[in-house]
Amino acid sequence: MQVRSGHIPLNSFLFRIGKSESESCQACHVGAGAAPAEMVTHFIFQCDAYFIQRHTLARAVGNRNLNLKEIMLDTRCMIALTKYIDETRRFNDNDPA
């Protein structure tokens, strides 16, 4: 439910509730430009830091189903998304980024 509602501890949400100094993605390495906001869609579908994990997700759900609405409609895809989130280690307290 947190993924769907956007109330997940990513910087965009944390910034909105005053728990982060920036909404920018800390995992992106975009060079001189500003990092994009770390929102659910960025975290799951765009962040370069999680390219390998996203590739595994895409293989599990199929490239044509690589959108949040379709993933949320299928239990098998939700399991793959949960595995993706776990493999990114984004929410592990001891392993930032």
C-alpha cells in the first residue's frame, strides 16, 4: 500500500513531511546536474543506481508490464516488485542508497 500511495520512505515523501533536507535521489550519479526527485516512479523505473535490479524485475514481469498499475494488478508481479525493493537494499538502515 505504501508504494501505491507514495507514502514510502523515499526522499520526496520524507522531504514533504520534514524528515529529509532534500527530495533529490541520493543514489543517482547524474554528474553536474541536479539529481531528480526520489519518487516511487523514479525509484522503481528510472534510477540508474538500480539498473541491474530493474532488469531482473523486467524479466520477471515482462517488459510490457513494466508499469506500476499493471504490477499492482498481478500477485506474481507484486512478488517480483517486493523482491526488487529488497534487492535494492534502499530501505536497509545499515546500507544507505
